[in-house]
Amino acid sequence: MRVLLLGSGGREHALAWKIAQSSTLEELFIAPGNAGTKMHGKNVDLQPTDFEAVKKFVIEYAIDMVIVGPEEPMVLGIHDFFLNDDEIKHVGVIGPQKEAAQLEGSKDYAKEFMKRHNIPTAKYDTFTAATLEAGYKFLESLPAPYVLKADGLAAGKGVLILDKLDVAKKELKDMLVGAKFGKASSKVVIEQFLKGIELSVFVVTDGDSYKILPEAKDYKRIGEGDTGLNTGGMGAISPVPFADSTFMDKVENQIIIPTIKGLKQDNIPYKGFIFFGLINVKNEPYVIEYNVRMGDPETEVVMPRLKSDLLDLLEGITTNTLSERDIQFDERSCCTVMMVSGGYPEDYEKGKQIFGLNSVSNSIVFHAGTKSDGPAVMTAGGRVLAVTSYGRNLENALDKSYDSIKNIEYEKAYFRRDIGYDVVER
């Protein structure tokens, strides 16, 4: 099978690493990829949102399957673009069509879907600049802290959790009237704060059947002890100790099955990954958000724990035979620790040379924001590397990742030293 994987981050490197192990793979292309993905296939200078350029490449290189890594091409309708073009409609696309992608593209759409299908989530309401005063009143009706979510895509930065009512009102006005997150915050969802511990659950689905992938827990804040600004993710662990069989049965019956059935009832086709951002509140699962792709950095611990052939599962999606495919997990624990650029998630410099990658032997180093400069590997983003390790337990896996990080150097490198701290006795 000839495969085109769209994207350039740590998620795409982990997917490329896993796809490259498939016995059915003939050739793998990654567009645009990074300095790590080229170890598993050929990087291609294509932007995932340039659909005409993607089409031209797919035809020229006789691509059988396109796997969409990031959310933006899905929200913009890349799957619909393929289905509506006679020259490429036969090509399998992993990633939902435009309407289903609104589960991630619009917080309000997702909340309405959950309400319609009785899927547990926090109490909420949605506001625009025209209903700002009503938004203030809704905030006054809630206990602190206050959760404000930009309705649209805001590169993972559009969620604010605020302790003071006056600050929440000011931020709501900044989002709706001051366009703090651009068009993404022309609508804002305000929701009740749920106190609990978060985790991520993933499925692959062909729209009829589904397979549950290994669960994970990521760490969003830049500072240790979950302090400071939100980031795209500073590390992740799998399995999640509190996600036992009793809890996961609730997740499947109260959330996963109603989501798959709800999509069918609403006549919304879905082929790809669904990411359930969940919170465990007194052993009851609630949905915080849907994503229509794999998470990052969760992919960097989920893919290593998937023993099955990923390409076989994805072929099951494109041919509606997923129910016939086998899925198995590696019983070992897995963790990843993100190394980021100094200053991230605010201003940071790129173009720093990375040393020591070849001296890492006990971990897998997935590249996130890197680029090649001749034989050198340079930083090219805020999140630079994901250092992933297996272990007999989470403590052992984390120790290996932290030992490996000692071998890697670049100017102003930063990482959290407490990944897993809240679920593991270190």
C-alpha cells in the first residue's frame, strides 16, 4: 500500500514510525514531515491545507490512502474534497468529513451533539458579542473557577480557566468584542468547572464499528505541579492507573457507544480517529472535548503500546471491515517527556542545533518541531522532541526517559521533571 501522511509534528512522527512497521506498506510519504519522519519514509514539500497540491501528488504517486494528522485540513473539508473529485474519490481518507470535524472545529456544535445524545458533559451556554450581557449573568450564576472556551480552533490556546469573576468578565469581553483569538472567539462557550482528573481515550471507527486504543494522560501546563501557561502538552503516560475496567466500562457505555450511535442517527459519516478528552469526577466520566484526530503528545505513548498493525486497522476503516480486524496492546507501561524551546509557549527562538540524538539507546525520540540542515538537526518549533520509553511500570518508564534526556542538548532546552507525578508515587 502506498500511503501519504499529512502533518509535521510529534503525532505524525509516531504515526510514521508505526505505519513503517506494517507488512502491507509499499511506500510512505509524509507532507511536510520533519527531521525525524524522514527516517521512516520520504518527506514531501506539501502543505496539508493545499488540497489541489495534495490531489496532484496523490495522482502522480498512485497513493492508496491519505492519513490526515492535524485537525485543520479536516475542518476545512479535505475528505469532502476527495469524495467530490472523480479522479481521487477512490482513495481512502483517514479523517472525518467537514460536518463531523465540527466536533472539534466548534465547541458549541460538540456541546449540542452531547446534549442531543445524553452524553455526560459540564453544564454550559454559548454567547456572542451581541449577547455579552447575558454572558455576564451566566458567569454570575456559576461558582468559581470559570471556564471560557473559544468556539473555533485556536491552536490549543483558546481555553481559559479563571478564579475571579471580574477577570472572567473582562476575558469574555476580550474574546467576544476584542477578538482575542480572532474568528475562533466570535462565539464563546462558558461552562461549569468540573473538579477531577483528566485522561484521553481514543477510538478508530469506520462509522459502524469501533476499536478502543490504549488510553493516555497528558500534562498541559508549562510548569511543574501543573502550574503556569497552557501548552500543546509537556508529556504523557499510558496506561492511566485510575482507568480500571470498571471506569472504562462506563466510558464505553456512557460515552463511546452513544457517540458512535449519535453520529449514525444524525446521518454524519465518520471514518478516522475520535479523541475523547475526559475528566474523572468521583469515578464518573464526563466529556470535556472531542478531537477528530489523535492527540499530541498522547500519540507518542499510544502508538508504542499498539501491538497490532496500524495500517491493517486503517484499511479496515476505509473498507468498512474494521469489525473483522484484531487489536492488541503491549502490556508494558509507556511515557513520553517533551523537550521544548526556552520561552515556550510564549516567544521562543528557532534554529538551535540539537546534539546527542544518536547517543539515546533506551528510548524512542519522536521529533515534533525539528528540521534538517544538512547532517545537523535543528529546532523548528516550540515543542521540539518527545522522549518516549517503555517500562515494567510507569516509574521505570519515566526513569528511562529522564535518563535519555541527559544525553540530548540544545540551547535553552526545557522539560518538566514531574510528568506522571499525580498518578505515580515517585
